[in-house]
Amino acid sequence: MVSYFLRRLLLVPLTFIIITFMVYAVFRLTPGGPIERAEMMLQQAQSSEGGGGVAAGLGEQSGLTKEQKEKLLKHFHLDRSIPIGYLIWLGLWPDAQKDDSFSGILEGDFGKSYRYNDPVISTITSKFPVSIYFGLIGYLASWVVCIPLGIFKALKHRSMFDTVTSFIVFLGYSIPGFVAALLLLLFFATDNFGMNWFPLGDFRSENWDKMWAAGNIWWCIKDQVAHTIIPLIGYMLASFAAMTILMKNSLLDNLGADYVRTAFAKGLPERRVIFLHALRNSLIPICVGIGNAIGLIFAGSFLIEKTCNIDGMGLLGYTSLLERDYPILLGLLAFGVMLRLVGNILSDIILALVDPRVRFQ
């Protein structure tokens, strides 16, 4: 089994190169980029000075000169072919550092953002706490709610409790998370219905740091919880139905297995058979998904973050896509691909640990 995982690890660099090269080529072939953004910023600056309206009225178009465009193309390595540009991005092209200080992602240099004009790595890592906070709490909350609910649905199969909870589960599954968050904000965060219980958005209040520094810890905890509840519900809806039904069906299958009937025939207590034997085997399909959930925890959800005005990884990727901020997008891609590849291997390791029947050869 060790040799199997070593081969899987050796395939990670090849898979990473194939995926990132394909996406890099798509980005290079897609219209837009730093030239268009520079021209847009220049036009906005001219418009704010009062000259944009006059120029538009006279039918003139202001923009970058040919020399400036060529300089920008050379600076961002867009004057090179796609394969060479990709090798420069990796840091494997020998003359890539002649024009600037970019050394490539293999040395930890992801370049600078077109939009923020800051290093990509610092821009992305600054969003990690927010996405990890909501992603991790949402995933743990899904376990706390869905696992017990799935167990009781299996034990009360075809009862009134099972019917009512199934209706609630599929109702939640049919409502997108960002729509649920929007409705909750409308009902419980505005004065329209007289229930202004929660804030309209943001990760926390503006004066949170000052209150924390002043020692008002209890106020900070209440403020953080108030800003967490509505986005957390939106995050949970994505996996609420799937995890609940998976837990129920897995436990029902194991309750009908031969080893469970044999355990009952030997006179073992019902609680011991269900919660020690059947439940342990029923958790295997859910435990396998822990590795794949790592990428989801870091990725965030741009729809929920946009709805709740949360500045996380999802919103960063969404705005970078609209702005054609390729360094940020490629940096997010590199992080996402590595997390998914490592997560897949971790899922196989967890499967081999929790299920003794599985032996990878």
C-alpha cells in the first residue's frame, strides 16, 4: 500500500502541470487582461478630472500609446508564446528574470496583482482566515447536524419524523445557499419586518479590533456570532441534504447486513449493535469525503460572500475573474489544484484506515 501512495504522490506534479497549463492557455486566449485594465483605469482617471466627458463629446478616444502597450506586454510576459509564458510563470525559463524580478511560482513568487498592485501570495493569504473560518465551521456544523439527523431518520424509517424531516431536507436542498442567505437577511437583518436581529453583512463590525484591544471579549464574541449565523446557514445548505441522506441510506444498508442479524442472533444489546457495529461501518463513506472537503474549506463561496459582503477567497476569485486579474486567478488555481490533489490522496488514506477491507496495491 505504501508503494501505491508513493506512485500517487509522483503523479501530483504531472497532474498539476497539465491542469495549470490548460487553464493558463485559456486565460491567455480569453479577451481582456492588463492592457485593457490599464486603459480603463486611465480613462477613469481622465473622467474624474473632467476631461472624459469632453473627449467623449468630441468623439476622441484616449488610451495607451503603442509603446506603452508593448512595455506592458513585455512586463507581464504576454509578448511570449503560451508555452514559454507558462514556463516563465513556473520559473523554468532561463531569461525570465532579465526584465523584472519575477522568479516563478516554484520559488514562491506568484507575481503582482493587476488590480491590487500587491504580491499575489500576500493578497491570497490575507483572505485565508475568513474562508477557513466559515468553511471549517460550516463543515463541522454539517457533521453535528446531519450525522445525528441521518441516524434518527434511519432508526425511524417511514415514520412521521422521517417524512417531515425528509420534506425539510429536500426543501433546503432545493434552495441555493445564497438565496437562503438573502432571504434571511431580508427578514432578520432589516427593519422591513421589524426583526433587525442580525447585521446586514461583513465578517465582523468595524470597531471589533478596538473592542478586542479594550478587553471587551464578550462583546466581540457576540458580534462575531451575529455576523456568522446567516452566512453559516448558507454554507451548510450545500451539504445538508447530501450528507443527511447519505448517512441515513448507509446506516439502513448496514442494519440489513448479515453481520448485524448475526449480532442480534447472538443476543447482543440493540444499542451496542447499532451504535458500535452498524454505525461505525456506516460512517466510512462520509469519512472518505474529509480529504476532498479541504479544497472546499479554502475555496469559499463567492455567491454567499457577495450576498453577505464577506471579503473571502470566493469573492476574491469572482472579482479577479471580472477584472481579468490573471496573477490572482493563476495563484488561486495553483492553491486549489494542490489542495484537491492532496485531498484526494488523503481521502484514500482515510479510506484505508477506517475500512480494513480496502487494500491498495
